[in-house]
Amino acid sequence: MAYQAGGQRSAPRPVPESLDAQAYLEDYSVLLEAVPFPSVVIDHRWDVVLSNNAFASLFREVGPHPTAMPADNFLRFVLFHPDAATVLGEHESSWCLPMLAHFAAAVERYGHDHGLQSIRRDIAQDPIMEAAYRQGLPHWIRAVGEQAVAHDGAVRALRHPDPRWGATDCRVVDETPRTLQDMGYTRITLVLRETRRERPRARRTRQTAAHLTVVPAPGT
């Protein structure tokens, strides 16, 4: 069965062994597709289990990447894809740092998970990302408090490729039913807002590759 609308995945998706659980996911995918906003079901590694066409549409102009496609692993997309900042507005403050905080919490809980350790190695190979993770992130978490790791209710900027939305905001809503929670999955929906944002004059693709402002710039 295909657990993803709108594209193919290069690696196997996390699939529960129970036939009842698989049947539940098949039915849940129908429900997910009826939602007009981008919606995704992920596991603790942020591997995508299910997503709808609205999610695929949001990222339809994102270029190919061997390991960081949004329909494969959303955490990797936010942190490593060079096109992430073209869709995710205020990329560093609204997306990168909160996702690094989620990742740090996941590592603390599932420390020996091979998938998480693979992401950790990739972070370590990027000097700027590693500095943000080891130095900037603790300072940022202290500054913003516990909400740093609570995505539900957060309002974040987006740049939707559909001109009907354009530069706008979304409300991140965690609407995980008990059955999904028991499987170890989380459902997140990005509720798009009608309020438009003024587009910045210049876009910066992959802000993390240039500099994260939570860490000192080289030579300063």
C-alpha cells in the first residue's frame, strides 16, 4: 500500500506489523486526504508515514534531494534541504530552532535509535549546524522557555507556491488521536491563514548554510 499521496519515497516507510494497525492507517489516509490544509503523520524520527495532497502541493516546487525531501523525513527537510527557506518563512527562528529543540528532546528519549543517530551525524558534519545545536540551541531554549519543544499552537510563516495563499502564516495543530499515539505516531496539520504577509524583497535559500544568528559569526 502507498502511505504517501503525491510522490514516491526512496526508502521504506515505517509500517506497523499489525494488520489491524495497517488497516487503520489505510482508512486514516482517506480521512487525511479530505483535509484541505497540509497534514502529515510522522513517527518519532519525523519519518513521514502519511501525508495528503495539500502537503504535497505546499512543497511541489522543492527540488530533489537524496535524503531531505519533505515527504520522506520532515526534520531532515527543515534542517538540510537547500530549498527549505523558500517555503518555510523565517526559516531559522520559526522552523530550524524549534525542530532542533524537538530533535534534542527525541535524542534524550530515544538515544540509541539508529535513525536519530544518523541525523545527529549529519548535524555534526555541518559546522554551522553543529554550533547551533551545541551552543546556540541551549541559549535559545532558556530564552523562550518550554514552548520551544511544544509545536502545537505555534504560528509560523509560510510561502505557498499557490498565489491564492502566497506569503502567509499557518497555525501548527497537533491533532493526534489515541490510536495513532499508541502506534508512536503524531499528526500535525498546518492550518493556513487568510492573512497575507508582505513578501521580503530578497529570498535567502538555506539560511543555515550561510549563518545561524543564534551563534557568533566566524571571526567575530
